[in-house]
Amino acid sequence: MTADTRTQLPPPKLPPLRDVIAAHGLQASKALGQNFLLDEQLLDRIAAIPGSLRDQPAFEVGPGPGGLTRAVLRAGAKLVAVERDQRCLPALAELSDAFPGQLRVLSGDAMQVDARAEAGDGAHIIANLPYNVGTALLIGWLSAEWTPLPWWSTLTLMFQMEVAERIVAKPGGDHYGRLAVLSQWRSDARIAMKVHRSAFTPPPKVMSAVVHITPKPAPEGVQLKHLERLTAAAFGQRRKMLRQSLKGLPGALEALEAIGIDPQRRAETVSVGEFVEVARIMGKS
Ligand code: SAM
């Protein structure tokens, strides 16, 4: 027996999530983007995506009735979860009692919470995100300081399929744009699991997917602000040639020429690596 297995207790027996929802009157609110996951096997599979969470710090946005929260706690994480819907707090307090010392629940808006200060460096961020703030939260995490990695360890995030496709997109397709470049220039991003709409209560109109993002050391000499300006200009007019879309951005056309990118190309054909090179040269000028 290893030291690890010796100290592990069997997971506590919990009531079915449907009963939790009924007991606490948690009818789903559309305004809060509430589509709950109730299948515990599916939830355990999502919680396994980041790898072992045992004794790892973790951060969850929108625990709701606590389905994914349970799975992350069963996996052994030390979790901080922020929930905007106060109706969910009593159910989450029960979960906190069932996993002593593992769960701290914050009542509030994830957009206003300092996740790093609350969850600590090295936290795994894992969430079935509310669709209305999901992309903004992702961009916030991707924009963190990278020294040489960000404060968080991994992102395991459920999005609507269309957003997931935009995050992992490769050049050449309609999905490829700013979000792909910002997600991939210093991270690996992949779709780890597709989730059918029928897995949610209530089912949303579209399919969903869990995206797994692992950070890499940032390319040297490239600043996020240059990449942001470059991709905003390039994809702001994505059907136009770079010669046209980048002409208002100081240093951009010179940078294209310096690395031999044809200005007649369109943004959707430019690889993440090429955008990084252009941004690096723009930063030097
Ligand atoms: N984690 C639960 C699950 O997987 O079944 C619920 C996921 S549901 C898609 C999104 C959750 O985020 C809801 O519980 C909702 O109340 C919460 N939420 C919505 N906006 C929020 C915000 N700005 N800050 C924190 N939580 C929010």
C-alpha cells in the first residue's frame, strides 16, 4: 500500500443530484446560464481530464447544485468555487461538510473575483462555464502574466461547441480567428470531450465540448499587447488582404516584409507561429 492510498478515505455517500435540486428548489435560470450536469460518471470523466487532482489546488466557476464540484472533490482537490446564484449556497454548504477541509465556496460574480488570490498558484481551473461570461473569463486567464508560465496549471472548461471550435481552430477555416491565436500562442489547446446536449438539465440548444488547455513557456521577446493589436486588426477585416487590414497598425507591414509573409494573404491563412513572429518584430520597432 502506498502512502497515498493509506490516507485516502472512500468518497462520502451523497444524495442524487436530482434530489439536491428538488430539495433546494434549484429550477434552472436561463439568465444565469444554468444547464446542469447530473450524470456522475460523466462528471468523474471530466474531473479526470486535468490528470491527478489529489491535494492539488483547484478553482471552479459556477458550481450550481455541485455536480462537477463533487467529482473534483472525489478526485481529491482542494477546491475554491465561486457561485453567483445564492439559492445554490445551502446545497454547496452540505457538500463542504461532506468533504471536510476540501471546499471553500465564495458567493459572488466570477468576473469580480481574484481567482489567483483565492485559489493560489498552481490551481487547476475546471468549470462548466455559464455561456454569457465563459469567453471573457477564458481571455482573462489567457492574459495572465506568464513568468515563464501562468499562475494556473491547466484549464478544463466546458463551452458551447462553436466556442470550443474557435479556441482549438487551425488556420484555413472559418473558426480560426483571434481566440485561436490567443489560446494557442503559449498553450496547447484541445477538445478533450464532446458532450451531447441531452446530458444537460435543461438541454441547451447546441452541443458542448470540454476544452483542455495546458500552458507552455511563452515565446521570448513577444508581448501580448502586440499580438492583441495585430490579431484585432487582421481579423477585424478577415476577408481583406493583410496589406489592407494592417495598414493602420504602425510597423505591421514592415514586419510582414521582414519575415517574408505575402501581404496579399488573408488573416485566416496566417499561422499562430507567423502571428507571433510579426508581433515580435513589431515589438522591436
Ligand atoms: N457546475 C454546474 C454543473 O456543471 O452542473 C452548473 C453549471 S451551469 C452551466 C453555470 C453555473 O454558473 C450556474 O450555477 C450559474 O448560476 C453560475 N454562474 C452564472 N454566472 C456566474 C458568474 N458571473 N459568476 C459565478 N457563477 C456564475
